Amino acid sequence: MREVLAPPAERGHLEVRPRVVDQVGRISAREVDGVVAGRTGRLVGHELPTATSRVDGRRVRLDVEVATAWGRSATMVAAGVQEHVARRVLALTGLQVDAVHVTVATVVVPQESREGRVS
């Protein structure tokens, strides 16, 4: 015989902390084609992508910063990040995503394109 559970509101309280939403945002941004993950640019210790969230009850807004690969449309990559992060945050946390603001912080040039450069 199957046990019937009480409605969720009667079973207790669920809180999803902002740092969990941040982590979901970071990992989700990495999953988007054209996003380059890792230490990029000249900022020591600055690893992209980053995500910062503001949780208000069951609603969330995220700021995501990414690096994209040379030759990729920054606009298309940013749009992909917006859509994918919003979908994954909703699916994994149950929070309603009001906005995902994406900043393309840098473009990563492949190593072979850099070899012929004179600095």
C-alpha cells in the first residue's frame, strides 16, 4: 500500500541559499557551447564563469559573467547562457528566475592564434 504524504507546506520548510543558486548558475553557464571555463585574462585568481544571485523568497535574479571563445557570437553565447541558466536554476532549485543578466567579460583566443604575435 502506498503512503500518502502531507502537502509540502505541512511537511516543513525548504530554504535554498544564494550560494547554492550561485553554484548552479556557474555550472550551468559552463554547459553552454561557446563559454570558456577557467582562469582567463590577466586577473590572477579570477575564474570564469561566475554567478551571483539575489534570492527573494521563491524568486531569484542572477548576474553571470562569462568568457567566450574567439570567433563565437558574444550575443548568441550570452543568449544561450541566459536561457540555459534560467532553465537549470528552475529545474534544480524550484526557484522562479526573474532575470539572468549576462556579461561577456573577455574573449579567449586559441593558443595557435597567439603564437605568431609580437608583443
